[in-house]
Amino acid sequence: MRSRVRRTALAALTLTSTFSLLAGAAASAVPDDGAAAGSAAGFSTSARASNTAPAAMPKVVDLRWGEHGTFDRVVIDLVGKRTGYRVGYVPQLTYDGFGEPVRLKGKRFIEVAVRPARAHNNDGDSVYTGPRRRQLELASLRGVAFTGDFEGVVSFGLAIDRKAPFRVFTLSQPSRLVIDVKH
């Protein structure tokens, strides 16, 4: 009898803990500043910007991507508080500080500037571990590139085949900048 009571109590405790973890994960996936993360709200071809400026400059450490049902997602991972950004279409992608063209497949280009931010430590060594330049074959996204860490701005380029609507929002715990590009 005691064994059954212990098993029942343990199962209830496990279920409660699992529910708490899932609720916490769901709460952290809610955008801090914009469109709901699974809705069609907020998609446009217009440039987007935020002037958030945390007390300490965050570090940009990674960029990753994934294909979803109706959009491709790019996530830029930060260490530190959320920061400002500017995301918009440009005629051509170039490397910051050099002006050299970035060679990516695609006919349209989205420039992402994370600011203020840096991708290096106090000794000047890079802390960014993501791709420098990668060709992709997703429904919309054809390539991504790290284009600069210059004067408090960390820049990326996204290549796509057509001028598609996109949305931008931030997430926290951990801090991330998210760009969704419609298929």
C-alpha cells in the first residue's frame, strides 16, 4: 500500500514538474516586442528598427536558421540584454569596413544590423561561433553571411529569391533577435 502511495505521489510530482518546465519554456518563446511568434501578424517588406540600448553592450555569438511551414526563420543569439537593430532590404550586401560585395545566391538581400553590439571580447578576439558565409536551399532563404563587427554594429546579410515579407522580434532568456521570411 505504501509503495502505491509513493508511486502515485512521485507521478504527481513528476507531472507537476513537467508542466512547470513546459509553461516556462512557452513563456520564454513569447516575443518581447512585436508579432506573436506563430501568427501572420507583423509581416511586411518595409525596414524595421528598434533603438533599444542596454547599459552593457551585448555580444553576438551565433546565427542559426530553420524552415517552418510558412516562413524561414533566422535567429541571432546574444549574450547580454536585448539590443537595437535595423533590418531591411538593400540592393547589395557588402562587408563592413571594406565595401567588398558578399557573394551569396539570391536575387534580393536583407541586411541585419545589430546595434549596439559586438562580436569580440575585450582582447579583440572573436566570440562569434556561427557561420561566416553559408549557401542554403530553404523555401525562401538562399544564404546567410556574417558581414561585420565594426564600431558597435554587428552585421549580417540574408539572401532570398524574391522580395518577400518579413517580420522581426526579440526574445529574452536568453536574448535573441528573430527574423522570419515568408515563403
